Amino acid sequence: MLSADEIQTSLAGAWRLMMGKPDGFRLLDLSAEGFWSSFQAIIVAAPALIVGWVGVANEIGDPVAASGRFSMVARLALVDLGSWVLPLVGLALVAQHAGIANRFVHYVVASNWASAIIAWLLLPPALLRLFLPSATDAATLVSLLLFIASLVLTWRMTNAAIGKGAPIGSAVFAGMFVASLIVLFTLQSLLGIVVPG
């Protein structure tokens, strides 16, 4: 397990990349060990993600049965984790053909830590939904604004991580975004999750 200082340094590096500053890589461990340990970002993101899962489970799970809500939280967790990891597996399979194999580790490490930051960035609307269920309109507006901000930040991180210019970086960003949506909707369908609009 990474130390608190190592986690903080990794998050700081990812944040610099999200600000479009390639020097953020100086704060990231791009070794083989650093590649695998970057998946610990999932643990860092977990508390924020859990709040979102509980809020959605309360909306769409069985309001009476606690076991039904727990089952829904577990299924939502599988969907989010699949949407996080499976597109990276897909990228690994096409990286050589796309001419970005030499930047694959850079992208994965940066993406993992950036995803943890995004999870925490999206926490406020999840808290609104959880503790003020009547404030649906406010939560939706905040969600939309933060989602747009997260797309911009992720696009900047992707361009910095790929390091081959905006056209290629934008293509990778778009491909990963579409892959994430495909995984998300496929897993939701397979696991019988119908999220209200």
C-alpha cells in the first residue's frame, strides 16, 4: 500500500496534468511498480464513490429491504469499477496499432490518479442527493456543471499524457470516453440496473 505522502504526490502530479502542465509527470511513478500501484487510486476514490452508490441505490433499490439496497450498491460498484478498468484494458490492446504504446503507461498512471480526483470532484451532488433528496434540480445542475468541468480536465490530462499533440490526444480522449459509456451501459443492462433520468 502506498504511503499517504506517495498518494498526495501522485494526486498532485495528476492535478498538474489536468491543468495541462506536462511537468506533473515528475510527481508520478512511471515504473512497472508505479503502473500497478496507480490502481490504488480506486481505493482513494472509494469513499466518494460509495456515497454516490448509496444515493443511487436509495433512489432505485427496494426502499423497504436493506438487502435489496446492499445488492444495488454492489452492482453499482461493479459497473463503476468496470467502467474504470475495462477501457484501459481495451486501450492496452490497441495502443500499439494507434501509435501510442510508448505513452500507454503514462496515460494509465495519470488517468488512474485523475479519476480519483474526479470522483471527489463529483461528491457534492452525490451528497445533495443523499441528504437532501428533495433538492433534485439543484443536484442535477451541480452534476451537469461538474461533469462538464471533469471532461475538460480529463481532456487536458489526456493530451498531456499522450504527448503527441491535440489531434491524437483528443482522439484518445474521445475513444476512451465512448469505451467507458459502452462498458457502463452494457454492465448496467447485464446487471439489471435502471437508473432514473
